[in-house]
Amino acid sequence: MAEEKKEKLTIVMFSGDLDKALAGFILATTAASMGMEVSMFFTFWGLNIIKKNEGSIPSKGLMRKMLNFINRGGSKRLKLSKFNMLGLGTGMMKRLMKEQNMPSVDEFIKTALEMGIKLVPCSNTCGIMGVPPEAFRPGVVSMAGAAFFLGEARKSKVTLFI
Amino acid sequence: MAEEKKEKLTIVMFSGDLDKALAGFILATTAASMGMEVSMFFTFWGLNIIKKNEGSIPSKGLMRKMLNFINRGGSKRLKLSKFNMLGLGTGMMKRLMKEQNMPSVDEFIKTALEMGIKLVPCSNTCGIMGVPPEAFRPGVVSMAGAAFFLGEARKSKVTLFI
Amino acid sequence: MAEEKKEKLTIVMFSGDLDKALAGFILATTAASMGMEVSMFFTFWGLNIIKKNEGSIPSKGLMRKMLNFINRGGSKRLKLSKFNMLGLGTGMMKRLMKEQNMPSVDEFIKTALEMGIKLVPCSNTCGIMGVPPEAFRPGVVSMAGAAFFLGEARKSKVTLFI
């Protein structure tokens, strides 16, 4: 099948919650394995999912430094939207996932990149929140704005806002 | 109009909040009454919406037993995402709905089933959370995974992630 | 391009959070500037976004009066879904937006109306919550129900539930 004939799935990852990140990657990788072309567009708290797990985030100005400290991000720091219970619920969920041989978010990101899924940080929110390109893990596509997302969505069979 | 020509609406019910459950069922039943074919795919906390209201949920292992105790679910136990106020806000919302002759979630589920709306629990999350098929109310279609949902979504005119 | 040939974007604004309101308006106004026809359908807490900022909301019955007091709404009263920190985080986000010349939600609404974006309050939830038409800012289209939204969504290239 020619590249331009592939059906497309586009997902906005707005949330930085562990459960929503999992939902997004389960759908994205399954779609890719079904032969769909997949783009994931990360914005607001969703940017945390694709930030590097190591080091601190360099940013300018006191407010952005503070924001990037309390909102550090990284796939290993994501928490459940419910029952986090100071990390207890989140830890329990991670163990239950492992028992079922469900990949972690970190593993899902690697698989997604290997499958050719495009991971795109939103330039608009990166600008506001002071998140520089080097905050993201290798493999992440360069930033793009709302117009890029809408262009992808217009060509998509399915578009989800998670 | 032949069955296969009907326009389709597919909804992912990720959230187990009362307000989002209502939004989902208002859209689903309205779409069905407009002649659309509707599938609702329940995942993560959304599974709570279609669990039986009675009895406890049998599951294996201490962690899953705990999770199914604190995350019991059932259409009558759903809470508002905002202003729950220890149940006061949720109770108030239910009374306001009754005053306006708006069905409860429980009634909406019965109507949805009567209208032929497919209610499908996500097998992936049921596996992780240890939710067995017998936890769901009668009429709920057998579990299916992300590939099933994507197959439905690809054939749909409108797909929503709630 | 003839009006009926324009590609359509339809957005359900369910949430009344500042961050989700911004995401919605960034997408809506960008789509309109790309020549798309845009409808935004406000329901549940999302109604708060398009309420007037001034005065109180007249409503009948003690419960609805209470609800409209604690859930006053107005574009200037929206809070972040995360890190609100008693208003500190929300204030910080507003300052960061201003520094980047990002419009406020209030300015976004005015721009959206000027661009011909339809802002439609959901009649079903207005009925339950006791929100009268005069609670909304001028320019907001008259209320419509779920069937109206579905009609728009069926004609849309992209539909999002935010």
C-alpha cells in the first residue's frame, strides 16, 4: 500500500496522567500494528510524557524555572489521575501492569518510535511553559504548532483528544 | 437504509465520573434515536459505569482485591468530577436531573441496550485491573481489545474520547 | 470556496478548566484562520467559559441558586486543572501567557466571535443546572441540544471532546 494511502490516526495528548498516557500508547501502537499511520501531538501536561527522565530542565526566568521544577515530567514520574494515594496506587498499578506483561510508558515510547509513530511536542505550549527542545527524549520530532496538528487531523480517519 | 450503510458513532468511555458518563449516554442515545449505529467502549475508570451495582467483584491476588474494593464501581456509585463535596454535590445533581426528567445513568444504560447500542468492556484494562466478565451487568457485550475499538473507529463518522 | 464546501471542525467543550479552554480556543481560532468552519458546543462545566464575567446568575430554586453561586463561571474565573495552588499557579500561567503574547480566554472568545466561530451552549445541561440564556455573553448563539451537536459532528472532518 502506498504511503499516502495509509489510514491515519492522530492523537492529542493533553493530559500527563499515567492512565491516559497508557490509553494513548495502547491505541497508538495497536493502530500502527494494524498498518495505520500514527501521529501523537503532545501539549500542556502531556509534554511531561515525552520529557527525558534524567537531569533538570533548563529554562529562563524565575517563574518558568519554578514551573519546570514542580512540573518536572518524564515517563517514569507520571501518576494516576485517580487513587494516586501519595504514590501507593500508582506503584500498585505499575506492578499489576508488569504482572500482565503490559509495557511501561517508557517501553511504549521506545516501541512507538521504532514503529515510526511521530511524537510531536506542541510549540505553543512549550513557548508558554518555557520547555526547550533539549528537554525531550531523543527521537521526538521537532516542535510544531496547532496548524500542524490540524493539518494532520484533516487527513485522519480518526482523531482523539485524550 | 441497509444496516451497513448506517453512519456510526464510536465513543471511548475512559472516565468513571458521573458527569462524563451522562455526557456519553446523552450523546449515544440521541445518536441512536437519529438512526446512527453506536458503540461504546469502556476502559480504565470507565469500566465502573457498566459494572453491576450489587455484590462484590471476585478477583485474584491481594492487590486486585484491594483495587476492586476501593474502585468498586456500578452506575449508582459514580461521582461528579467536580463539587462532589463528600457526596453532597453529587446528590444535588441527581435531584436536579430527576426534576428535569433526565434519566439516571442506570436508566440510560437500560435504554442504550434496548436501542441496540453496543457496550463493550476493554479486555486490556480488565486484565490489568482484574475485572472478570461476571462483574458487568447483563447485556454488556463480551470484552474486546484496542484493535476492536480501532476497527469500529475506522468505520465511524464520529469518534469521541470522553 | 462555497460555504458548504468548507471543511468543518466541531469541538465539545465539556471542561471548565483554564488549560482545556485555552487548548480549545487555540485549535478553534487556528482552524478558522486556515479556512475551516468551526463550531464549539459548551456543556456541563464548559458552560462556565462563555458565561458573562459580571453580575450574578438568576436561577430558580434553592439548589440551582447554590450551584450557580459556587459554580459562578465567567472566562476570567477559570482555573488550571493542575497546580492551581489556591490561585497562585493559575495567576502564574496567566502571566506566562501574557509574556508570550498569548491572548487570554476572554480575548480568545472575542476573536472567535469575530472569526465567525459558532459558540453554542448545550440546552440539556443548561436545563439541569438552571442556567438561563441571559447568563451568557453577547454573541453566543442560542442554545441547542445533543441532536444539534451530532448533526454538526456528522458533517465535520474533525470532532474533538475536550
